[in-house]
Amino acid sequence: MMNHVFIILIALGLIVGMFNALSDAMKADTLEQRLEILKTRGKNITDSVVNMAQTAVELCLDYIAMMALWLGIMKIADESGLVKSLVALIRPILVRLFPRVPADHPAMGAMLMNIAANMLGLDNAATPMGLKAMKELQTLNAEKETATNDMIMFLAINTSSVTLIPFTVFLWRANTGSVNPFAILVPTLIATSCSTIGGPAMAHFLGKFLGRTRDYYDEFKAGKDLSKLDDDKEEDQPVKL
């Protein structure tokens, strides 16, 4: 689905760009001027592609470093027992939000770290923990091609992004010369509170209405190897010729 969306966006961008270039070229008086306008537009497009490719590589490198840092912190917190202690502290809330995720499953700790980072407005820190949480939630998913209700609930909470202190936005505003970088604090609290209530509430309602997919909650609680269950399920599927 996303491949089709990107293809459509690229095609629309090319069509609009060509139309604008031809429209500007037709306004020129001579053929030489029209060719020069088209040549300039082509050079601008080439320069933009090169610059965006460089930006993409720099962004990936930044995220690799951030992911390595926070995955390391997550590992230390997990080994020290800090994650289990925090999960136990807010377990009554998490159990209601994620009823099919065992409290001692690694996904619970990753979701906790992600939500905490989002609440502090640390977007770059929240991203690797969000990816880690989704990966762990997928291990509990018996229908790998369909998201579970808990995965959808976590996505709703993550995208609604409850933010108590938006440090990242404060930093951007300060770096761009804002007179009062902290002026958005109250509006941010109001907006994110509304979205955080509305998103999970809708996910919960739709989950109740549409039902839930099959998961490995009982198998995990019984101490079974979930990866082996997936392997056995793949072996049972008929071979397509």
C-alpha cells in the first residue's frame, strides 16, 4: 500500500513540476529564453535531489547513533531490573490499556520507555523505543500479516504523543530566534491531552467492535518458545506451486 502511495506522490510531483516549468517557459518571448528557463529548472531539480539525498543519509546516521544509545540504555535498565520496577509501578494502567501483553514481556518495558520519552518531548529518543516495542509486540502476534489490538493501541498512544514538556520544540524555537520559546507549553498540554484521550479511546472502541486477532498471550504465560510456534505454523502451511 505504501509503495503505491509513494509512486503516486512521485508521479504527482513530476507532473506538477513539468507543468510549472512549461508554464514559466511559455511566458518568455524567445525560444532561447524558454530553453534557458527549462535548463535552469532542470538544474534546480538535480541540485535538490542531491541535497535531499545527502540530508537523508545524515538523518539515517543521526538515528543510528540515537538508536544505539537508547537501545543500550534500555538494555542496562532491563538488566538492572529498573524496567520491571517501573512496569510494576504503572501496571494497573498498562494492564487496562494492553490487556493481551504480559507484564513481564519485553514489549511492556519498551512501550514504557517510549511513552516516557514522548511525555518529555524527546522525539528522537522515543523513536528507537517505539520500533523496539513494535518488534516485541509482533512476537506475540499469531497472525503476522495483521496488527493486534495492542499494537494498534500502542500506535494510537504513540502518534497522539502526550507531551508534558516539549523539550525538542523549545530547542527549535530558541535556535530560530523566538522571543519566548516556552509560550507553547500550555497549548501543547491542551492539544496533546485531547489527542491522547481521543486516540486510545477510538482504538479501544474499534477493537471492541471489530474483535481481536489471535495472539500468543496464553502460550507466553505457559513458557512456550514463541519463535518455535511461528516456525511450526509456517511448516504447516501448504506449499504454493
